[in-house]
Amino acid sequence: MTTIPETMKAAVLMGSNQLEIKEVPTPKPGPMEVLLKVASCACCSTDVALMDKPFLGQPPYGDFIPGHEYAGTVAALGETVDEFKVGDRVAVEAHLGCMRCKNCRVGNYTACLNYGTEKHRANGMTANGGFAQYVINNINTVYSLPDHIDFDEASLITNLGCVLYGFQTVGGYVAGDHVVVIGPGPLGLISAQVAKAFGAEKVYLIGTRASRLNVGAETGADRVINVHEEDPLEIILKETKGIGADLVVESSGAKDAPMTAIKMLKPMGKILLLGIPHEPVLVDFEDLLMKNKSIHTVRGEGWANVARAVSLLGSGKVTLKPYVTHSFPLDDISKAFKTFVERIGGAVKVVVKPNK
Ligand SMILES: [Zn+2]
Ligand SMILES: [Zn+2]
């Protein structure tokens, strides 16, 4: 058995947008926890947001290690753990919740009522995360990986889990449907691919960047629409004979996107909101109500959809590999985030390798 070092290298948040590589004590797993040796941890816009301005319940500066999208191997077991063994290859989900509030008790743990309190845990948000050589996970947030899924791809699995949670929330059944995805960010690109894998009649991907739209065209979108060149509403209405789309996945977070989504939706159609508008947006409730349209939201990768994500990836029906465009060692984490945020070299998802 490999010995666990007393200290480890970790990226610690020392102040707003101030990540520093430090040597810190290696954490020890509690009874229901495992210690994971992190192979890959992906940069996410949530990291960018919480490094700028702390989230509710975030550990204080100097104590907090971000990173919630990671994969690796089990390095040590808590005393009651017989679900895993040392050396197992695993992926994780960020949210554990509190396991005791009304929402958590019925499986809605990403909407935990104790979010941000001491009872609650979301790795990389309200507890330490994966931008470190080792990290602690409750076993309820750990999933075994088939050997043929590599760690870089597996580190993106919470994104797929989030999209699957969204699709499950809107009914899960898109075979034969016209599905529009607005915003070719990681969640949008994955949504287009999932819609196609689930049998959508036609998948449309709307965006502003040709490079991102090209990635989408290679991974599931039947028709990409660059808003600088074409009018998306006109195209969707024409393609659906004036009826509108069955499902619109809003993944851009743009202020006018929810209204665009409503306009391109057929009566009884659904909107899945994955993008986060950071200010109040205008919504035409008359159109929603009179045409029986509905808007659904999801927070995180709920209802154990990471398990479904592992299965889908394992079967080869969905791939996340095309979205892992760059990787950096932990020492270069600042460069990794710069590449991610500025989309340098066509970056989609950027992973950090803490043990390389
Ligand atoms: Zn994330
Ligand atoms: Zn809870």
C-alpha cells in the first residue's frame, strides 16, 4: 500500500482572486469518507465566480481549496467504508448536502435547506475541493469509473450530471423533438450532445463564436446558428413550420436569452435554464401562460445523475473528450484559469493535474 504523505501541495484561496500554491496538511477521512488522490481537476466558471466573491458558507481566505470537478483514485478509506477499495478509479459530484433536511431526505440534496451552514457540504464550494494532491469525499459523492474512461474526461462528469439532471427535470424524453440550445459553453455543448444521444429529431445550437459552434457541430448539433450572421428565431420557426421548438435549453446566461427562448418555444414547450443571468431579466408571462409554456431550473448535478453520466460515458453514447482542450500542472493553476477565462487557443474546459 502506498503511504500517504503528511503534507500535500494545494491551491489555497488567500484573498479575492488570489490563489497560492501552499504545502498544507493532508486531510484524513472520517468514518463515511474516502481520501482521493486527485488526477485531474477542471476549471469551472463557478470557481471563477467564488474566487472573485465568496459564496455562502465558503471557508475563509487562507483555509479554502477550491475545485469541484475532479477525478482520481481512492488513497485511503474511512473506518466504515466497504464500498470502495484503495486504488479504485473514481469520479465525484460536488454536492453532498446535509443528509438531514427535508430536501436532502428526499434526494434534492443540491437544493439543501442547510446550504452554507456547518451541516452542509459541497466540495470546492462550502468544503475543500480538488485543486490539491488529495481531497476528502463522502462516499455518497463518489462513483467508480470504468477503466476506459480517462481522468481528464472524468473530471468533467459533474457537467454531464448537471445536464442529465436538467433533462430529467423537464421530462427526460426528447426523442423526435426539436431541441434548441442557446450558448455553446461547456453545459450548452454537452446539452446538444445529450439531446442528440437521446434521439432528438433536430438539435440547434445558437452562439456568437464560430470556434465554439464548430465544436458543437462536431459533437451533436445538427444546425449551428451564429447570431452575428443569422436570425435564430426566424430559422427555428421556419424549421418547425411556424410551430416552435419542443425544448429550449438556455445555457448562455445572457440577459435577453430567456425572452428569446420563450419566443422560439411551441405551446406546451419547455425551457431548461442552465445559464445564470446575473441580473433580473424580462420575461413575458402572458406568452408563457396563454401558451402553457414552462420554465425549469436545476441547481448542480442532482438526483445522483453523475451515476447516469458514468454509465452514458462508459457506453460510448456520449463523450466529453472533445471539450478537454488544455491541461496544466498545479503550479500553473493561474495560467490554467487565464486560459479558461480568456478562452486562449479555443479553450473549452481546462484541467489541472495536481500530482504531475
Ligand atoms: Zn462546475
Ligand atoms: Zn440538506
